[in-house]
Amino acid sequence: RAGAGAVGPPPPRHSSRPYNLAMAEGRDASRDAFLTVHVFRGGARAHYLERCWMQGVYSNRPHTLVKFDLPAASAPQQLTLALAQYKPTDSQVDFSLDVYAQAPFTLRPIAPPEPTA
């Protein structure tokens, strides 16, 4: 939930494990993982990335910033942030997500989906 203001969720990567594994193989696997953050309106689970409200640029750099201005609203706004990888890689990509905003906000995980029978 956020009020008006600029919001920027950068996904910095922690690539020590993939880097060490890749170095043993003679390559840098962390350079193969292109990540970005997609932003969706509403606080629901995202299933189709093409329906995002705002999309970051896929990058293999360790720090990437997705910045946007959130217009003022009378009620709290809910956004969903989805980390997306351009192509699957053989190695695990560890990351952390930080969000910086000029207005108060709450960052929380989405509830797990209901089990299907």
C-alpha cells in the first residue's frame, strides 16, 4: 500500500553461490541471469506478465532500479511487485528486494494460493 510519490524497487542480486559454481566451470553464471521487476495494480497474485502496469528493463547488472511516480489517490493503493527472469538458467539466482518511497508504504507477501483438489 502506498500513497502518492516516487517508488523504486531495485532487485540487487547476491551472486556469490552461482558465481563460485560458475567460476569452477570457467564462466560467470550471474551474468546469464537477466532480471527485472514488473509492477501490477491491485494486491493480487500476478499470472500474466504482459498485463503489468509498469515493467522494468531486463538487466544482468547486480543493481537495477525500476522507478515510477504513483499518482495521489483518496484511498490506499495496492501494487504487486513480481520479479521476472528473462530466460531460465542452470544455476540458482539469489536476490533481495528493497523498495524506496517518498510516502509511507507497507510491503508484505501475497497470501499463498488456495490448494486445488
